[in-house]
Amino acid sequence: MKKGLLTPYVMVSIAGLVEELDNFSGYSQLQDICKEHGVEIHSSMMSMTGAINMGKGTVTVGFASQGEELAF
């Protein structure tokens, strides 16, 4: 697993159709990196509440880490 992951899972949700994730160039890169490190990606449609609050097309990523500060 990549440094800092507590579990081999990454959750991705989109405020739209799951198939729309393929329109993001970074998504295929994320898939490749996860596959290389034995990490499963679980993709889903964002909840209606999340989609309303975040806006159409928003993508969120969730994972369990060891509390290291992330530089975005």
C-alpha cells in the first residue's frame, strides 16, 4: 500500500453519473496507481444531499490514513 493508507480502499463519489468519472484524466491515473499498489477503488454516485450542497460534477475522494498532513 502507498504510504499512510490504513486500509487498501479508496472511495470516489461524484455528483452525477458514475460513468462521468471517466471524463476526468486524473481518475484513470488514480485507477492505475491503486491497481499497482493493490488498492481497490469503490466508485459511487454522491448522495442527493451531498450533490445539492457541493454542486453538479463535484468529485470527492475518501480514504483512511494515519493522520499525516496532506499537501493539496
